[in-house]
Amino acid sequence: METNRANISFGRSIYINLGEQVVTQVLEEMKAARQTVAFTSFQLPEHPLEISDMIRLVKLARSYEVDLVPDIAHKDLTKENIALLKNAGLSYLRLDEFGDEAFIERCGKSFTLVVNASTFTQREYKLLERLGFSRQIIACHNYYPKVYSGISLSKFADINQKLKALGVKVLAFIPGDEPLRGPLHEGLPTVETHRNMDTRLAICELIAANTDMILVGDTYINESTQKVMKDFQEGFVSLKAEAPAELRGKVLHDRIDASDFVYRVLGTRGSALLGGEVSTTTRAVGEINQANVRYGRYQGEIEIAKEELPADERQNVVGYILPSEIAVFTALPEGFGIQLEVE
């Protein structure tokens, strides 16, 4: 099935304890990247907030056209505070734990409810359904500051499968870059194996596991990570490769009826031959081939091996994706393009 890229959005996290200058910098980067959702916490133990602090951050984010998904303690969600936050422009509210029905109804009438993906129960869903809020639920996974406390990818996928069956959108986190958020400074991923993983691969795995919104848990990301997120937003990933000049820098797309064996580059059938040697040895994953004259009507078509394939004298070897990039290439969800870059 082709991935619906339009349903995947990216965002960041901001924390008021880092100071308004840092928060503003992140919001400026988000606006430039056309990212519209940011996570924040209004209940950091080391930095207690007044309602006035919360309102100021909500208004600051909205001035950059960014909606906050805040984690707020129940004690702060009085009727008065709910009204103040709504009037300040807050659209989302994360409920880490459910309160009584009257409290949920009060919150749901003012905000899109964001539930805890890991603890959300069928009973809670039925409650939201009865109150008329079930069609706009977002399930937000936790991030895990403590190393080895994150969930496995298989558990993450299982949780998401159940949530998607209910029609719930899923939000999850990837770690950021140095300086990582304290007090542990070990990254803030949802999936444990993503803590030190190539960001591109982590994003591919989250998308493949039915994630709709991908946010960076830490505050800071470097220019390289910003580019990765921008590329994914535009529907492709950049991969380092040895390839003819004619293929570099262009975004290549696979067919909608994608093969499990090769990435068939659209629009290349009938194109000029790019040279290369005739295929005489086993084609490795990531090898870039072009159909030569022996392939008749398919001459000129470019394909990239997704699996190890036998030699084929009808194909010329014109390049290859670097071995360091193969994991990302093979994990790329269907529907995403590839931009080949020379190292």
C-alpha cells in the first residue's frame, strides 16, 4: 500500500525553562520549515509554572502559527484556567491520566484531546465516544529520558495497530541533537533503539508503524537533522550513492504498484543510456541498473535492487547506493522518493 504522505507531519518540542530566546529560536525554525505542532510540558518538577507562564508560551507559539500539545497537571485544569488557555489560543490538551467524566467533558469541549498511547484503554475510548469526542483523538506516546526504558519497535507497532483500528491518530518522538535535554542528556525517543539511530531510519520505522505525527523530543536539532525532516516533509529521503551525473540531485520515484524486488524509477523508460558495464555478477541490494538494448521496449529504464538478484545481461550497472545507506533504503516506506547524493 502506498504511504499517504499528506497524513504525516513533523514538529518539535519546546520547554519554557530553557528561556524565551531558545524557545523563540525553535519557533522560528519551525515556521521556516512549515511545522505547526510542538510538544511542551507544563509540569516539569524542576520548573513549576503559573497559569500566566502557560498562557504566555501558548501566545508566543501561536504568534509563529504553531499549536502546542502541552502536558498539564490536572490540578491546573480548573474551569477558569481551561477558559484562559482556550482564549490564549490553545487547541490541544494532553491527558496523561483520565479524571472523572465531568472533567473529561469540560476539557473535550475546549480542546482536541491527546491521550497517552501506552495506557489508553477501550473503556476510555468508549467514554470519549459517548461524549462525542472519539473522532478527533490523538494518541501521544511517551518519550523516555532514561536509557533502556523506551519501548520496543514491535510493541510500538502493536499499540499503533490497535489505535488505528479505532481511527485514532498517533504521535511519537525521535531524539534530537546536542545539547540533549537534561537532567539525563540521553535523548528523548519513544522507541529505545532510536536513541542512537540514524534519524532517517528512525523516521522510516515510525512511518512504517502507522505514525501520523513525528516530533523531536529534545529541543535542539542541527542543520543535518533539519534537512532530513524537510526532505521527508517533501516526500523523499537523500541517500549517498555512486551514480551518473544525470541521476544526482533529482528526486526519483518508484511506481505506485511497487515491486518488492526493485525500485523502478518512474519516467526513465526510453531515456538515453548512461553507460556502465553489462551485469555479469549477482546484483547486490542498492545496485543501480539500467535496461540496455537487449531489454527491448524497456530500454533506458532505471531500477535499484531492493533484494539480492541474479546477474542479467539485459541490465547495465550504472551505480550503487553506498553500503552505509542500505538500511535506510530498504526501510523507506512506499510512496517516498529518493534523492541520490555523491558523498
